[in-house]
Amino acid sequence: MKKYIAILLCLIPVLTVVGCGKKTEAGKLIGIFHDIPKPDELTGRYQDIIDYRGAVVGTAYVDATNEIKIDITTNDNGLAVQTSFVDPQQKPYVYVDRLGIAEYQIIDSNGRTVKEGSAKSCEIVNGQTTILVDKDGIESGAYNLIISSFVAESKAEQPLNISGKWDSSFSI
């Protein structure tokens, strides 16, 4: 009898998972294992920031690589990083007033980091802004700008870190 109860207890989670799937209008089965997005379809999601004691101390927005597009131009003042939200009406972008770069690296053609840091936030207009990155100390050549985190600001709110991986090449 105990053997049959143990088997039944093992089958309950399996039956529950299988039973969670439902069909959409197109007939595609969705559920716990069926609606996992492919890597090229990943979209951002909110994630709690937890301190060393396990307490939630903030919120971040992660995996947003496909939600922000960047383009780089160089000028006398530095690198102009033109950013645009793919869907400015989507959360959290609909609430963002200013956007800055929280963490970036400039990598040379040999794979060495020649500069890293952050850049001040700039006002967003129609889902777009241009952030200026200082290029002092960088010699002429081919480089990649790798951004791992943006910081979004909104009036009377805490800044929101938006993480992903944005990589764009440029030449000086």
C-alpha cells in the first residue's frame, strides 16, 4: 500500500504540470514548459534586489537587451550614444523621464579594456535620447562600446537599473 501511495505522490506534480497547459486560439499549447521564450525573443522582467541579509531593498529590470537600441557616433565632445526604446509605451519605459549609462566598457581590437565607467543621464524625448560618453585618453583605432546597465530616472522615484548587453563598434 505504501508503494502505491509513493507512486501516486510522485505522479501528482507530473499530472499537475501536464494539466497546466492550455491551447491558444492558434492551437499552440502553452503552459509551464511550453511558453519559455527563445533567447532571441527574451524580454525584460522585474527582479528584486536583495541585500546580504536576504531583505528586498529595491527593484531592477533585467534582460532588456532587445528593448533598447543603441547607435554610436563620434564627435569632438566624445561618443554620442543614441538610444531608443523599441516600445516606449511599454512598462517601465512609459514612466522614464531620463536615461543614463550605469556601467560601460570600451574594448580595443585586442580585447583589452581601455576605459570603463558611467555616463550622466539625459532627458528622453519620444522614447529617444543621446548620452555623451567621454573619450579622453582613447587613441585612434577601432573599438567596441559594451553597455551592461542603464539607469532610468523618473520624477520622485528611485532610479531603476536596466540591465542587458548592448555592444556596438565605433572608430576614432
